[in-house]
Amino acid sequence: MRRAFLPAAAAVLLLAACQPAGMSGAGAGPQAVPAASGQRPTADPSFYPAWSRSATIYEVNVRQYTPQGTFAALEQHLPRLKRMGVDILWLMPIQPIGVKNRKGGLGSPYSISDYTAVNPEYGSEADVKRFVDAAHRQGMRVVLDWVANHTAHDHRWVTAHPDWYVHRADGTISNARDNEGRETDWTDVAELDYDKPAMRAAMIADMRWWLDRIGLDGFRCDVAGGVPAEFWVTARRELQASKPDLFLLAEAESPQMHTAFHATYGWELHHMLNQIAQGKQPTSALDAYFARQDSAYGPGPYRMYFTSNHDENSWNGTEFERMGANHLASFVLAATVQGSFPLVYTGQEVSMRKRLRFFEKDTVDWSGPSLAPFYGAMFDLKHRNPALANGPWGAPQARLRTDGGDRVYAFTRTRGANTVLVAVNFGDAPAHLSYQGLGQPGAYTDWFAKTRVQMPAAGSLDVPAHGYRVLAR
């Protein structure tokens, strides 16, 4: 999704439509809403691929990843990503980009002119298949960004099936529309009409092509809230005939999306962390957020939490711009809270401080200060400690009472004999915390220092300024 090219009002409406209702104020997260049936999404483990129970995800900006911008060059990074603990590679769209009404020199990857082809700038179909096979040999899964809302204006459907598109009053094909039905300024894409059953069937067939021919493991579905929910339910059912352990991630935030999707975006927490990092909200706001999440979602769904992604980086700024010195503390919290399915975006592991251009070539500078040990340690903890497992396999969250004030937040998650204690400090000064009510006292390992720490039921804990402590047992 490219929020920068919606009018301001339309951008808010689209974001709100993809997320629960109730957004108010700049940067404020929307409130969650209950599922239409009054029931929370399922916590049945059989709904989720067993391989995903402790999975992490990494977004790959193929164009900008290497100077070549090809899959052959990208393949060389697979061993490094595996060492960092990445389980799922999410590829931004890799199909040919439309020429008609193209934005910029290279165009948007989300303006697709052929769903079942590979952008020749990235390589051949054989190159993609080789990359996917290599990722599988490393034990990683690969999902493709799927743009179901709209196509490029020179997609073959425009001439072969013009009735598959939304039309203006004068009979011309509409640009992409927001969820209120109003045209956006995404002039490089044409809005599809989901009232057309033949188009729906063709869309699912094109998705299946990637599963059968390339061996993909699933899809991240762009602006998923802009497509009728029943389409996604049908697509999931039919695609699972080809891929029983299919994985689906929705660019949307509502409990209803989990009738089809395993994971949804956690925009509300992301916006809240931006505000907390900047000192514009107290950490106590997190309590109300987690209560709403528990009420609306329950213990089943995977919630993709993040400090950056391609939209945030290109349009709203890097995590360094938005979160400053608190960007690592924010990620620690996002990667360890209940329901967390943590994301790292291209270049975060080398402290990338630039906004990658969206319509032009703009290669990541891989020489920046490495944060791979940090992100790798967080992913390793998720893999090793059952309390941090995804969805129904993970542990509930309990607030740890401290005297740290409104810049500190601490909690525990316990599953059986396993506990993770997390304390983050968004303040400018080190925090010497007195705490009480630790339900699992005893010996812990400081996950980053690799030292043993005795934690009584009531005691104290030191947390650096703009820092974190993660203790595990």
C-alpha cells in the first residue's frame, strides 16, 4: 500500500477501514472492534500451519536489496538471513510493472501488468524458482506480496475483460479506490470489481500458479480489507488444495480478517510505540491496548508487530526518525508481547537511516553498523522459549508491577516451566526499578548479557536509558 499517494482524508479512511474503527488524532492507533459474530477468532491450533508456531518474518525489497536488484544476487544473502533466525521471507511484488500511467522511472511494484510473470529487471522465472528452492533448503518459507485490489492500466484484463473493473460515470475505468468507494490518486492502477465471479476465479487461479509452478508457501495480501472477506475465505480454501500448509498474512487489522488469514497487521501498537518513543504517550496506554486486543482477538491470531516496513520507511520515515534512541526498546516490546509475530524490514539489520525511494532504484547501504546480533538474539529467543510462541502456542501476558513511572513497562509471559520477563525503559535516564508480584521467582538468564540473575518475588531491576532487559528461564 502506498499511503503517500492518497489524499489525506482518503488515507485516513483507508487505514481505518483496514484497521478497527476509532482512530483519533495524528499517530493515534485505532481501537479494536469485536468480530461481527461476537466471537473472537479461533484459537484452534489446526487452523495454523504447524511449521509457523514460532516463526519470524522478514520483508524483502527485491529492487533495492542489491546493486543488481536481481534474484541471483539476492540468493547470496540467504545464509546470512538464516543465521539471523528468519523463518519467512516476504517478497514485495515481483511481477512486471505497468508502463501506462507509471509513477517515476521504474514504477510501483504494486502496479502489476501480469500476475503470472516475473519482472525481467529481477531475473527470469527460473531465477525465482531457484531462489525459492534455495530458501527452502535453508529451512525458510517464502510468501509473495499479492495485489488483489487493482492491476496496472495495461494489464491484459483491461482489454480482454473491461467489465472486470470499476467504471466511472462516463464509462472510463477508475483508478484504485479507498474503502469508502472514492478514487485515490493512485493513477497507475485500475480498480477491480469483485462483483464479477469470473474475475474472482481468475484471481485465485493466478495465485495458485505461484504455488504450483514456483513452490511458494503463501501470500501477504495487499490492502486486504479492500477486498470482500468472503473472497479471501474462498481463496484460502481453494489454495489449500494445492498447499495444505498455506500461510496468509493480511495487510489489515481487524478480528474479522482471521476467518481467512493467519496473521494481521498491528498498526495500532506501531503507532502507539511511535508516540511512546517520542514521549507523547505514557507507557500506561499499553495496558488499555492489550486489554482491547485480548477482548477482540483472544489467544489465537498472529499479530504482525514491527518498527518498520516498506510503507513506514518510504512515507513516514525510518525507525530512527520516528522512534529515535528508543527504536530498539520498541522492537523488544513488539517482538515479545502476547500474539507477536515479529517483522524485520530490509536494511534494519544494518541500521539503515534512509527512506528508500519507492519508484526509483535506491540500493540499501549494507555497510552500516550491524544490528544483526540484536535482531538475531530476539529471533533466537522466540525460537527457544515456548512462552513466546505464536498464536495459540504462546503464553498469556501479565503486567509486572514496578515503580518505574510512565516511561517504563514490564511484563512476563509464562508457559509451563518457561518464563520470559521483559522490561523496557523509554526514558532519558537509567531506571532502578523496584518490582513486586513476580509469579515465577528464581534463577533467570539475562538474554543479552548471558549472565545468571536471581529474581525474587519482590526485588529490583536496573534498566538502561532507552534500553531493555530481557530475562528468560
